[in-house]
Amino acid sequence: MMNVKEMSMELKLSYIRENSEALIEEAHHLNLDHREFLMLFLEWEVLRRKENGIASRLWQARFTNRKYLEDFDKSKYPPEVRHKFESLETLKFIDHKENIILMGTPGCGKSHYAVALGIKACMASKSILLISIPNLIIELREATSLNQVSNYKRNFEKYDLVVLDELGYVSFDKDGCEILFNLLSNRNDKGSIIITTNLAFERWEEIFKDTMLTGAIIDRLVHRAHIMDFSREISYRMEDTIAWLKSAN
């Protein structure tokens, strides 16, 4: 007959396998009945599974620099921006397959908020991908050269949310524009996208170099989208620098 650890391994109950003796001792110390004892085992196993799931989704999402909503100072934004935060943080925009476009000057908090929403979505069991636009173009070119672009597109479409950071820092050639347009068009209505950009819509042609293509990309992205201007007179980084200089003096 198998023991507890062996059966736990067979059933892939990792927390019970690793902590069965401690759980039995705790149940005995608390004088739990059989039902309470079983609930204790299962509650800890469920908690371990949730933690492992979150860790796995965060890794798959490529969150190399983690930012959290708790550290995001919403008070520094105008009322027309602040009143949207609460609604977006319910994550219903993901269920409704709506997009978010965050515009503003460098250092105004766009990337922080986009990443923080993505992390909250990971914790809510959503599948997320975070990638900068320049790196996305590089990966698409590599997939194309290896005849794997179809697989790349299928994977790109399966995420509940894709966070595309830094649109506007690098312009594309004609092939890059067409690849990106095709990728976004295929994903349209299949899942949500968050884009951060330092350029207003009227300047997107500077990136895509084609009036018709630029208009078509904007048309697809803004359909059922939440558009927010995060622009601030002083960036977060400049505020931190000023505060550091004051403390140093």
C-alpha cells in the first residue's frame, strides 16, 4: 500500500507531498475532526496551485521589470484620467476584448500602469504577453525567416491580453509595418491589447510611413478602446531626481 507521500506524488499534490507530516501535526494540535482535517489539506493544496499558476503566468508573460498598481500614484493625474482607473482595474475590458491606448510624454507612468494592469490580470488567471514594439518586430522577422510566422500569429492571438510597450521610439520600414498590421488585424476582436506610446495619433504616420496603413492600424486599435492621455509637465524620473538632489543637500 502506498503511503501519503507516494499517493500525493501520484495525484500531483505537491504541497501535501512536501508538508504532510507538518499538516498532520497541526491538525492534531488543533484537535480537528476528519472534515476539518481534510479541508486543511485541500485548502493549502489549492493555495499552492494558485501561487504556482501565478508564477507560471508571470514568467510566460515576460515581466522582467515588475510594477504594481499599489505603487502607482493616481493622484498626480487629471480627473478625466483618474475616473477611468477604477473601471479598468476591474479587468472587465479583457472579458469584453477591449483595447487600452496610453499616450503621453516619456516618464509619465504609461509603462508602469500597463505592466501593473498586466500583473493584476496574471493574478486573475488571465494569460498575458508583455513585449516592446521594437522587439515584437524583431521576433516577427525571425519567425518569417524561419517560416514560423503562422505559428507566431496563432500564439499571439491566444493571449487574453497583450501589452505592447514603446510605440513611437523606433520607426519601421515597409515590411515591418505590413507585418505588424497583419498581426494586429488577425488579433482584432480575439483579445485585448494595451499600447503605450509617446505620440498622438496624428503623428503615427512618422512611424508607419504610409498614410493608408497608419489609418487602418488606428481604426482597428481604437475600435472599442479606452484612450487615455497620461502627459505630465514633469516626468516621474525627473521628480525622483529633484527629490534626490533636495535630500542630498
